[in-house]
Amino acid sequence: MARIGTSGAGEPRRPVPRRAAAPGCGRLAYYSHWITQPGRPRRYDTRFFVAEAPAAQTPSHDNSETIGHVWIRPAEALERHRRGKMHLVFPTIKTLESIAVSDNAAALMEFARSPRKMPAMAPRSAATREGTKLLVPGDFAYAEVGKLDRRARARPLARSCPAPWCSCRKKCGASPPPTPAS
């Protein structure tokens, strides 16, 4: 007897024999939740989990959603990314940075299983003198960027005000905010 699921693309996955080893879900610990900022061409709403792999574990990938793998420490992945040898996206970089500070897997698992605030990490873009910077909850000015940039809000405001910079939801005739001098 086999079970059949679908991949993210809707294509059938290979049947999994019922006698196959069951995943060790009890070893998983919920680590973080990331949501793409509104307006991006590709959106995601994903959760990161951590687990300590058994010593004799052999990693593999499904060759559809995951097309390759490497078994390295978080700090090594970040270093490869800095050198341009490995492409990582912002949520993965930030997650690896936070994992890399743990002394060992046991300390990471203890932290991940501890009661703590876990806000959804929804990056917001901010214009700086050096260019665009992504901010996450807890960063300086994160809340302000959310108030100033209507694209950073989860839901667009229903508006009747003709001023695109105004969020009053009525015809107020407000003047646009001053443009910062360059």
C-alpha cells in the first residue's frame, strides 16, 4: 500500500511505501515564520524548523522543489554566500545568522523549544543613503517604515482620498510630505 501526495507544482509525488521510515517530527522545533512584503513579484509565507540530525543521517533532496543540498554549518553557508559561492535569500540569511550564534545543536534546540515571543518576520524596505535596506521586526525604524510606506501594510487601505500619499480614507486635500533634501 502506498500514499500519493502532490508537489507544490501539483504534480504527483512518487508513492511512499507504508513501511518507509516515518519522519522524526518529535525532533523538530518551530524556529521562525517569514512572510514576504506586499508588492513583491514572488510571495512566500513559510516557517523554519530546526532539528538535530542523527549521527548517521544521509541528507537527500527531492529534485523538484529542492534541487541540491550540502551539509555544512550555518557560519560556513553564510561565508560561502558572502564570497558569492552560494546564493541565499534574505530570510535564509537572517535565520542562519540567528542559528550560527548557538554554541552547539543542543543549545539551539533548547532555545527553539523555549517559550518566547515569535513575531512573524515580515521584512519592510526602507530607503537609506546607501540604498534600499530590508528591516525586520525589532530593527530600528521598522514600525515607522510600516506607517510611512503603504505598500508595507498587510492590507491596502480602502481609500477615497485622491492623494496617493495620504491614508486618511477621505478627501482631505492634504499636502504631500516634504521630500528630504539629497
